[in-house]
Amino acid sequence: MLLTGLLVFISILLSGLSVWMFRLPKTGLRLLLSFSGAFLFALSLLHLIPHLYEGGDHRIGMFILAGFFLQLLLEYITQGIEHGHIHVHEHHEHGHDHTHAHLPFGIIAGLCIHSFLEGMPLGSQTTAGDNLRPFLTGIVLHNIPIAVAFMSLMLHLKLQRMKALVFLSVFALMTPLGMLTTHLLGVEMGEDDPLFKIIMAMVVGIFLHISTTILFETSENHRFNAIKFVTMLVGVCTAWLLTL
């Protein structure tokens, strides 16, 4: 579990810090989002949902819906940064435009809740099995564009680098903290532990909301983008190969 937590933490930290070294083009970020969205969508349909229904508990759908609408609620707080949206509020002072020099704490709180929940299934007592490895891959892939968008927002708001690093580190720690919470609760992966299935079902609902939002966003001028379509297919195929 320690290695898994370190992997998630380092991947988020490095992704965010990469913004200081080079600027990822908008097109590159959109393609990365398309890949991760398609990966999460395929992972949910091909692997996570079938495993959740193995025990024949039809209440699982209710918890998937709960996770879906929970993410919808969180997006009112985070302003959609989970799928690459960066909203900046500006104010006018003496005829000049100024960007707020502080990061809205609602965004931090929403991202932390989101990341904490996603980390909880990884803290299962039996996470060492192969069943959650595709899920871990999805978490890592999903958090890369979030970290890039989050750090880009902080740089745009002209936050001090040390403060930006602290906020990024807090966000990066949330997934390992979710893992630790589940581990301390003694939750075990599988149909015999109803709490694990509830947690995983809610995370699947979160995945479905984020992935469909990314995939069904229209391109500029509502044009069909062949590169984006191919990127999505690659994401789907990658998820399929990892779940074989």
C-alpha cells in the first residue's frame, strides 16, 4: 500500500511541477483529457461495474448514481477543474484589470474531497491483487491533467511558488489519505465486504460523470476532430488490454 500511495503522490506532484518547466499546449492537454476520459469510461464499463454486480446486489446502481450526482455537486465548488476547465475571476481597479492573487479555497476543498474518495478503494486490505491494478492506472492517468490544470490556474493567479507547492502537495496527499482511511477501517476488496462495494460504486459514479463530461464536450466550431476520436479509441483499447 505504501508503494501505491507514493506512486499516486509522486505522479501528481511531478505533473503539477512540470508546468513550471514547460507549458503544455492547449491541444496537448485536451488530447490527454480525451485519453484519460475514454480510459475511465471503458474501465468502468468493462471492468469495475461487472465486478460490482458479481454478488447479485442490485442496490449497486443506487450507489453509482449517488457518486454521479456527488461529482455533479462537487463541480459547483471546483468549477470543473477535474476535466481541465480553468476559470479565472478578474476585478477592475482604477481602470486596470487585475487577476485575483489568491486561489479560491472552494476549489482546493472540492478537489481534496474528490481525490480522497477516489483513493479509498486502493486502501483495501487485498489491494495487492491484480483486480485493482487497472483502477490504479486510471487514477494516475486521471490525476495528471488535473494536476496540470490546477498548477496552471495557480500560476495564472500569480501565487507565490512556495504557496502553490503547498496547495499542490495537499492535493497530492488526498488520494493516499483516502487509501489509509480505508486500510485503517479494515475494508477488504470483494463481494463479501459491502462497504468496499459501496465505496467503489460511488467512485465509479464519479468516473462516469467525469469521463462522459470530457468525451461529450463539443470541439471548437462543433467540428468533428479525428485526432481526438483516435485518442479516445486508444484510451478505450488501453483500458481493454489492462483488464484482460
